[in-house]
Amino acid sequence: MENEKRYLIVGLGNAEQQYAGTRHNYGFEVANAVAKAFKAEFKSDRLAYVARASFKGRELVILMPTTYMNLSGKAVKHWLAAENVSVDHCLVIYDDIDLPLGIFKLKPKGGGGTHNGIGNIIETLGRTDIPRMRCGIGKDYAQGYQVDYVLSRFSSEELKLVEPCIERAVSAVKSFVTVGMQMTMNQFNTKEAAIAKKLEDATNSQESDS
């Protein structure tokens, strides 16, 4: 029987050291920040690094799969079963080139797009109704250089947008486990859209001045 008080928070990334801090490891960065907020420590376990925390009567199992990104579904499937967590209590967090840098967007379901991690989770679980948080990394790369871009690290200027975004993402995770996906989307997606508009206006203003 599924545990109604237990939630699986999954940050996607590549566990090898050379990928630390890259755009493609955004999910790991958010998962780390969530664990840090609860003073929870990650331990190496089956197919993943796992941290455990409690919040307002809920149990959080925070996961960073140690499979390669394109095999993330294997870890998620195992831990959903091992912890008796329902899919609607699972939040998958990952980088997204189709969103501007510095914002995130919550969705209750959908396809995998160009992201191999969420794509593999959808394929492995055989369903698309998996709550997710897409963290924007933008697409500031020349044609044919997407792989190089997602595996590169944020610049110090970009981190000025990324770090506060991660803080807001942690707040959204806390909301997800307390009031659910719909109310969390209603609250945070509206705020993030306003931030995106402000960032776009600032960029347009800079371009017109130059």
C-alpha cells in the first residue's frame, strides 16, 4: 500500500565528477539545496544518492540517481517501489533548454521533449503523468553545439540568476509536499512567468541601448 505521507524528490544529473556544476546537473543542484534546507545528508544507496528528511508531517526521500542520465528511469522505478510512493507524490527536477535561464516551470504531466532523463523515466514507468519541475538553462549556443552547451558550467554572471532560482525551487518543493501540485503550480508558475517577463524586458533594454 502506498504511503500517503511519503514523497520522492528526484534531481536529475550525471554523478561523475566531471559533470559537477554543469547545466545538465541543474536537477542535482536543486536536490542538494533541498537536502541542505532540511539538514539532510546524502548517502550512497542502490542506483542513487539518497537523503531523508521530515517536513510538516511528511517524509521526503530526496534522490540523485547514479545511473547515467539516460537511465534515470531505472533508479526512479526502484525507489518508487522500495518506498511505496505513488507517482503523483514524485517530483522530477531537471534542466530545460526551452525555458530561459533563471526561471523554472512546474507541470503535472507531458512528454520528455529533448531531455533524455525525463524521457527515460516516462518510458520506464510507461506513463506521462509524472509531476516535474523544468529548470531553464536557455539555449545560448550555436547550431550543433547543444551537447557542449548543456555540459558546460554556468558563468559567474549566470549564477546571479541561477542561485535565487534554486532558492525559489526549494520553496516550491516544500509547497508540493504540503499542498500538492495544482496549488503549487498556481502559485509558483505565475511568479516565475512574471520574473521571465522582467528578465526579457531587461535584456531587450540592454540590446536597444547598445
